[in-house]
Amino acid sequence: MEIDMTALRVVEQEKGVDLETLVDAIEEALLKAYHNIPGAISRARIEIDRRTGRITVMATEEDDDGNPIGEFDDTPSNFGRIAQATARSVIAQRLRDADDARVLGDFASKTGQIVTGIVQQTREGRVTLVRLSDDFEAILPDSEKAAGEQYHHGDRIRAYVVSVERTEHGARITLSRTHPGLVVGLFQREVPEIQDGLVAIKAIAREAGHRTKIAVSAERDGVNAKGACIGPMGSRVRTVMTELNGEKIDIVDWSADPAHFVANALSPARVNRVVVHSVENRTATAIVPDFQLSLAIGKEGQNARLAARLTNFHIDIHSDTETGDDARASRTSMPDDVISRSQAPDVDPDTLG
């Protein structure tokens, strides 16, 4: 009995899997298969002729004391069928291993970057398969899809590479359309000033499919950071919004001054003043004109919520005619990882206009 050595050489040439590695793996697998046969000799080896592919089981003959005195052919009569099935299995596994190594080697460096792919398959309640190139395929889980987005076979999409990892099912590239890094990466592509280091994105808060706030700053005097990101006639920000299927984007100026940053973050609402109660505990109160109160809070509290995440401040919002704790408490916005106002120690407020 023999295996097809020509087929193994084709695999070596086309897939880059070393012939000796393949043959060694087949010999190892065949030895395990042989030992599963009743009456198999414990001390044995598999010999594959590299020229003809002939398979022989060479068992060790022992004397009465257990010392080896020679070898003999103990190839089972039905071993040919087992050998062919084993060889196919080993080749398939080695090809998968080679593909995994190629994915992990070539794509691992792309973690945290934006890639472009073509949707191959999408089903409701399941992952979407995205072809990144002739050699690489990725998955876009439902949990990483932006609200309201639907994908169809052949759609061209951009996505953020969340991870490249080895799993029990092989190498896996996982994409995201919800990750804030997607927005950052799209602006980096569209804004030359970011690419050149003249403008920096300092913070971002996103509710994918609905709205994003980004805080930008100029890294050189005379550069208009917001203007650069917005682009001539709003062209740059519109390009990013189109890629995100119409997701609204607020671009605000970053500031090292917490009061100014909180005020900017509540854009498009106009803020009269901000009281920073504690920088350490990240608590502040924003006072807005009566007619700006609903805009500052936003639909279902979204504007205030994103502003809190962007600044990492617990922000109380109330109008300039309101007084009392009840009014403030009813319009509180706080990122999840900031302690509440009731936990903050009493600090003399530092009022900044």
C-alpha cells in the first residue's frame, strides 16, 4: 500500500507546507492508528518510502528478556484504507495550521486598524462573513454591528480590527462597526492634518449608529482643529458620516481646563457657565439658558450622556432660572466609572465662566 507522493509535492509547492513535515506527521498519525489495531506490537515504527509512497509497519522483535533482536514487517492487511484516510486528515490539518500561521503572522499587526472588505454572507442572528482579500476572511459578530445597519452580499464595508487570535476552530479575525476606533480611523484617513500630526483626537464617546462626539486639539499654533476635521463645506465630516450610514458626529474643541471642556462637550447647546465641584472626583454642574436645556440634555439624555463620557465628568445640568437639588438631580449625566455626586466630599466650588 502507498500514499500519493505526487499529491504531497503539489501541496508543498502550492501551499508552502514542507514535504518532510507532512510525511513525518503522516507517519506519526499512522503509528497511532496501528496501535489501535488488536494485536499490534508496542515497539514499532512507520516507514514511508519518499520516492514511491509505500507504507510499511516495522515492528521490533524481542528476545525473552525484552531486548530488541531485529525488525519484521507487521503491516496489517487492511492498513491501506486506514493509511489513505489518515493521510487525508493529516494533510487537511496541516493546511489549516499553515493558514492559521499565515493569518496570525500577516494580520496580527493590523489589530486596531481599519480594513476594507466585501460582505460574503449575512444571516439574521448570526455573524457576517467579510472577505478582506483573496486569502483572508473575517467575521463581524452581531454584537459588533451598529444599530440599524444591514449588510447584503457584495456590500463593501470598512471595519475596525478588534482581534486576531487562534481559537479551537482556527485563526479568527474579528471586526467591529461599533468600536470608537472606527470613527478615529476614518477621520485619520480623511484629515491630512491628523496624518501629519497637526491635529490630535483627544477623546471620543460613541453610541454606534446614533451619535458620536470627538474632542480635537491643534498641536501647532495657527491650526484650526475643528475646521480641519469638518473640512471645506463640511466635506470631510460628511464623508465619515456617510461611511457610518448617517451617524451624527459632534466635533468639539478639547481643553485642559475642565470647565471649558465640559462646556464644549455639551455642544450644540450653549452653556452659560460651568461649576467644577471636584476635579479629583470629576463632578461639575453646567448652567444653560432655559431655551437650551432640552438641547443640552438631548433626546433621551443622549447629548448629556455622551458629554459625560467624553469628559469623564459627572455633569449636572440645569437652566439658569432653576434652583434646588431636585432640578439638578433630574438632569444628571454621569459616565459609568465616575463616582456619584452623593459620594463626593464637600469642596468649595471653583466657578469658571
